[in-house]
Amino acid sequence: MARSVYVGDTSSELAEVRRLLTDQIGSAGLLPVMLDARERQDDADLRGRVRSKMQAADAYIGVMAYRRGWEPAHLDGQSLAEVEYATAHELGKPVGILTPKPDSDLAQDLRQRAIGQNPMYREAQKAFLQRVEQESPVRRFADEAEFSEQVADLLDGWAAVDTGPARAEAAPPAGWWQRWWQRMIDVDRLAEQVAESVYRRLAALQQHDQMELAQQAMKYQEALRLKPGELVFGKPLTTSQFQSDVFVIMPFAAEYDPMYRGVIRPMVENRNLRCVRGDEFASSRGSIIEEVWAALNNCRLVIADITGGNDNVFYELGIAHTLNKPAIILTQADRPESVPFDIRHLRYVVYQNTDEGHVRLRADLDSSLAWLLADLEESWS
């Protein structure tokens, strides 16, 4: 029977899920075990501390997704989560692995967050997940409520396994009172069976009540939870005119129309994708920023032309970054110093506003879009 559970390391976007896991382990009467802040030091003894903690635990649970977690220098190219998982296997601990369902909204959000990580780290994490799925049973979840159900089922399964040695029964004494001794053994066995049955029934009822309360709490939290920007702009509109693959951010000036209508939109539509710009909506609400807010929430990615340093363009690009929307940035800047410092580290496409420049831009933009779509649509099976 598991009495303590080692909780594996996670990447930053799973921190809240990891906290839910430790709380649920504690609520089940078990002790969650993990490296504390003092023990999470990048030194030569880190691997030994993981092993010592894992030896003291009865089982191991790892929550894994697409972004690579902490990779200390002293672990020779392995993440802390990899070392913990390998150590649990080496020590023969029961292993539980939880990952998001690939087709869930949660998985899609986590994939987008992973896009910004170094490609080398993403590939290493992908290889790690594939190895885990080959070696261990994996439980999948689509949301927090299903995550709680999977954890409860996992802990209940471990609780039913008695890892202690079998109790040896004393041989009954010889003589006239042998029958009396046998009756005592039978009564004792019956009492144990009744107690075990009652315990399992009570535990099942308690677990059911806990799961119902957890599901209700999750529903209330989801109903009350504000996503980024909703406190300012409100819930985004979801009607069809605001649905697109690519939302284009640029000044509403006549000089940009030839590039939008002659280069960007035809190139996007040539890939069977829907492309819209902020001045193409026919909303009756009359608020441009509400329309832009809706379009940014409902698009897959943005193309932003920052030429001229237009304030509205940077405002909308900032909202897109807050919503984790991938962006292709365009500029006519003739030198890197002309690109604002805060976004100079991002990839951007330089073009010239001439007929020849538009031809070159179409090719460069198509290449950038293909690369970005491949990242967005990559399947982590």
C-alpha cells in the first residue's frame, strides 16, 4: 500500500496542475514527496538527492506535456523530470504518468506555449515523451476535473495493493481444544473481511463525494475565471466574421492597401486559409477595439507590419503576444537599430515597398508562414 508519493518536476505552465496533484495526494491521507527549494540546487549532489527522496517514497507520479522543464547543468543534458522518471524505474517504484489528451483544448494551448521554446529543447522533450509512452502506462486528461478523476483512480489502485509480507498463521495446537482454536481463526478472518468491506465502501463513498465537490469547484472556478484582457475588453465576440486563420495588423492607410490586397491576402488565401484585417468587419457595436479583441482571440496567428511605428499596431501586437498568438512581423526598416528594442530579438521579415520588393516579400512571407504552420500543426503522438 502506497503511503508516500514522489511528485515529479514539471515545466512552468503545469505548476498549477502540480499543486492540485500534491493537494489531492495529501487529501487522500498520503504524503507528497518532492525536492524542496533548498534541495533544487544545480550541483554534483543533485542526482543523489533525487535518488534518496525516491527511495523513501512508495510510488512516483509525473505530469508531462510539450514544454521541457528545468535542465540543470550537472544532469548532463537531462531534465530533472527525466532523471526522476528514470530513477523511479531503476528503483522499481510503481509509476503513474499523466499527460493531456492530444485533441483537447488544454493540449492545444500547451503546444502553442511550447512553440516559443528553443527547438532543441522541444525535440528533446518530444523524444522523452515518446520513450515514456513506450515504457509506462499513460493516463490522459482533458481538463482539471478529469485530471482529478485520473489521480483518484491511480491512488485507489495503489491503495489496494499490499506490498508487505504475508502474515504467517500459527499452527493450531494439538488436543481437544483444536476445534475451538480453528473457530477463533475463522472468526478473526470473518472480522477482517467485514472490516475490509466496510472500509472499501466508506472509502469509495468518500472518494465519490470528493470528486463531486472537486468537479463543482472546477465548474465554479471556470465560470468566474477571467482570461487575459477580459477585465478590460469583456468576453470576445465569437461570430463568424471574427473567425480567421490569419489576422493582419497594419495601419488603415491607403499606402498599405496594395501590399495587403496584392501580396498578403492572396498569399494566405493561396494556402486555403482565411485572412482578415481590422477594417473589414461589419459589427453593429461600433467599437473598433472590441472587434480587434474578438479577431485576435479567434485567429490562429497574426501578421503585423510595424513600419512607421504606428501606436495602434504595437498596441494590437502586444495584445496578440499576451494571448500567445504566434506572429510574423514585417518592417521596412533598413537597419536593425530602426526596429524597436523590445521586439528586436524576435524574427522579422524586411521588405521594400516597391513592385520588386513585393515579389520578394511574397516569397519570404510564404516561407515564414509555412514554417509557423508546421510548428502549430505538429502532432505529438
